[in-house]
Amino acid sequence: MTVKLTLPTRIPILYVILGVLVMISVVPMYFYSARVETDNRYRLKTNEKFLQNTVTRSLADDISEHAASLRMMLANLSSAIQIASGRNISGEHVRAPELRALLEDFVSSSGDIAYATLLNADAKGISAGRIAPDAFLQRELERGFTAARDGRIYNGQALVVGSGKSMKTVVLVTTPVVSDGKFVGMLGAVVDLNFLIQRLEEVSREGLTPYVVDAQGRLVAAARVDYATGQDMKYLEIVRNFVDEGNKAQLVATQEFTAQEGANRVEMLGTFCPVSALDWAVVVQKPQSEAYRGVYEMQHTGRLLALLSVLCSIMVSIYAARRITNPLQVLTQSSRAIARGDFSRRVELDSRTEIGELATTFNTMSQELERYVEDLKRAAEENHALFLGSIQMLAGAVDEKDPYTRGHSDRVTRYSLQLAREMQLDEDFLQVLRISAQLHDVGKIGIEDHILKKPGALTPEEFEVMKTHTTKGANLLRPVTQLKDMLPGIELHHESLDGRGYPYGLKGDEIPLLARVIAVADTFDALTTNRPYQRAYEPKEALKIIHSLAGKRLDPQAVAAITAVYERGEIRVQRLRSVMMQPPPTPVPEAPVPTPEPPAAPTEVTAVAVAAAGTSPQPPASGETFIQTTRF
């Protein structure tokens, strides 16, 4: 479905003035501040990246220097051992006291060396140090010996030895001992990485998170206690990039990435610097919210100043625009009041400009319009009264054809409106109902008098003619366009819920509500009005008959409504004395409601009625019998 947007046909002048002032004052400043903000943001980000580059390069250089120093020390120790041993460390020669002394001096010469060992080609030898190798370190020594036998220097995996306060993070470095180009043994040193951890802690005080990883992405050392030595750090994108680059990772790299910390994803800025001598990398990272804090503060300050400038411009613009637009707003409000029908509205405007002259002209126009509209209202009320009077005269003319139904249309109208209000129907429905009920029997004007005024029962042929009064009335009024909504009540008020009515035999909801309301009122009036062939029922007896027809012939809601109105005493029926009355016979046994004995003289009770002419000189004994023997 396509949504079509409608644009306003007019733009308030206040917005025009406001827009011009904002364009002049704010837009140039916005572009200038945006350019300055962009430049400063770039510089601040560059500075942060440069800081991380400097830190990682410095840490990498420290590690490389320590590694180079350790290799030089091992090379010197290897030369000293060969001289002291006469280039023979095989068998028991490796355990010579002078060699042990050299090894112990090597360990004590540096606080970073926690353990050292000398092994001959048979993997037998001596060791010295402040720690005792555990199973993990023994496996590392085996790997180092294998590498030395192959002529390679071995840099082992970072391990944690000891526990509690004596716990240390160490790494094994081994080098082969070669004599005349032949492998004769291995020198190994276990380096305590405490110096590296201290340097990482110093860096962490600057708000960075530094750590060192090996070529497989395992953690070597870190300043954070929640990072464990040997932990796989490849879940971080920056570490994965280093591992993926492998030996190609020779340059410092800075990048933005996302890290998972607990249940949260944090945008990070990180840098790694390779330590090529050890196939390690130094990594530092920092949340972007902290790394770019200066950028964000600058942006916040700049935008706050821009907002304040905009607000000041808007306030000045509103003040200036109001001085111009207030008189126009007064005229607009008065025009809208007139459009709503309030022609008494006048413009109170004290202005010596053209707008003041316009206000005077406007007041003159309003006064003339008010006078003209009052004349139109008066003419409309007179026409409406004339229309209703004509309808009443037409209905009265129909009623006058039969002295026994005189006032029938007025009573049906009154009853219909009472029960419609009880059903809480809207006012528009009541207006249609008023006219439709008044004219519901207008078709009888086309029924011959000898049938309409016949005092006795009608023959079947005469009853068929009588039934045509509904369609005759509708056809009579159909050319009048203003009465089209009233036709269903005129044409269909003799339809029955069970489909046994006329003229079309409609059922249930096929019958409009308008016709169902009139039908109940029409039936009630027929029951409570004296006819030449029957005396009127008492209202209570009439309601019992009507209730027996509810749901079968008559609408149950309308029946309930007329009952409620009667019980509140709002219905009054004045019976007319008939010179043609006959005493009612005894009710037939199958009648659900016995026929009451009517009073000898006319009596006034509460109710409303519908005009009818009877087809039988006997009063009906039940609702079904009444419908079958009575013409309305």
C-alpha cells in the first residue's frame, strides 16, 4: 500500500522568518564547527594511535633486548664450558665441579634467570636454580633438547610454576653446545618473566590493557589478573590478525575492533607490535569510549555551543517574528471562528498599519455575515416547520378517512420515539423515525373507502387489497429524494421476524431496525384502541400479547423497550367511545392471556398506539390470533 503524504498548502510566516534567521546565523557556523570538529577528531585519534604505537614498540624493544642479552649470556657460558671441560662433556665429565660452578655463577648473575641446566649428548648433565622443574617444565626441557640436537635455538611456551606467593611465570630458552661443528650438548635457561609483567603493569596505569602473546595466540604475560598464562587469546580480532599474518607480521598495526567482555560487546582500539626474535607480539588495547574520550568531549562541547547558538537565534527570531505575525494570528483565529459558525467574533487589534485597516474591514464583513446567517437560519426553521406540518397534515388526512383511527399516526409516532430513546438510538435515527412513523400508513390514502371503513371482517380479496397500502405509500413518497431514508419504515413495518409478514416476507435482520421499531408501536396502538369489531385491551394485557409475539413476529429489544417505558408511566392512552362497540365474547380456551372486561365508559391509562382496522368482529385470544385477524 502506497502512503501519500500531503504537504501543507501554506507556510506560516513565523516559520519563514525563523528559517531565514537560522540560515543566516547558524548554518555558516555549523559548517565551520563541523570542519573544525572533523580536523580535531582526526588529530586526536591520530595522537591516541601514535601513543599506542609508541607503547607497544617500547615494550617490544625491551623484550628483544632481554632476549638478545640472554642469548649472548648463553653463548658466553657455552664458550666457558667448552674451555673448562676441554671440549669434552660426555659421560661423567659433564658433572665436573668447575662446570657446576660456572652454571651456578650464571644463575646468580641475573635475577631474571630462575633455573639453568647443562646436558650432554646423552641428555645427562647438571642444573642449578631457585625453582624445581615440574612435569610441564620437564616436557619443555625435552622439547628444547630435541631442538638443540637439531641445531636449533628453542624458545618455549610460557608456563606458571609454583603456587601462592612463589608462583612465577617463566619461559624456557635453549641453545645447542657445538664443538668442531658437532653437537655435544645443550644449555637451557628458564627465564622469570617478572620483569615483563612489571613493565606491563606500568603501562596499564596509563589506562591501557597490555599483554604479550606467542605465535599461536596463547597468552605469555599480562597485567590483568583475569588473563591466565597460556590462555587462547584468538577470540580477540587483533590477536587473530597477528596469528594469521604469521612471519609476515613485521610492522606495528593499529585497528578498531569489537571485544566481548562478559555479556557486553565493547568497541576497542588496539595495537600490536611483533617481537620477531621470539615470534611474540606485544598488544595494547583500550575501549574506544576511553581512547577517544577527548574526541567525544570535544564533540560534546562543540555541539553544546552550537545548540546554545541555535537556541539564541531561535529566541531572537521568535521575538522578531511575533512582532509581525501576532496581528495576522488574531485575524486567522477570527476567520476560523467564523468558519465554525461564530459570526459574533470581532477582531480587537490596535494597529496603525495596513493590518489594522484589514481588521476594520474584517469586522464589517463579520457583522454583515452574522445578519445574513441569522436570516438564513430563520428561513430554514420556517421551512422545516412547514415540512413537518405538511407531513402531519398528510397523515391526519389519512387518519380522517376512518373515524376509528383518528390520531393513529400521531400516537404511533409518539410511541416509536419513546421506545427508540429507551433503546438509546442516536438523534439522527430519531429524526428519520419521526417522519417515517408519521407517514407509515400514508398508503391507505389509495385504499377504497368501502374496504378501509368496513365495520366487519374483510374478505380474502379485500384483505389483499388492504395489504397493498405499504407499497402504495412507499411508491407515493419515493420520488421525494429527501424522504428516501424514511421509506423502509413505511414499506416494511408489516414484515415479521419469522418471514410471515408482508409485502416481501423478509426474515430476522433482513428487516431494517426502523421498520421493527414502528411495528411494535403500531401493534401496541392497535391493541389499545377501540375498533368497530373489538374493544381496546388494557395496556398490561396488550403488553402480554406483544410479549408472546417477541422473537416470532416482533423485535425482542423493541418489545423490552416499550415495556420499560410503560412501567415508568410514560405512556398514556386515551380510548375513544365507539358507537359500534360490541360486547366481547368469552376468550377461547387456548388463549395464553384471557381477554379483560373493558370498562363501560372511556378510561384514560398510560400507553401509545397504532391505527388499524379489524378483520373480525371478535377480539383476539392470543398474539398469533391477533396478528392473523387484525389489519393495521
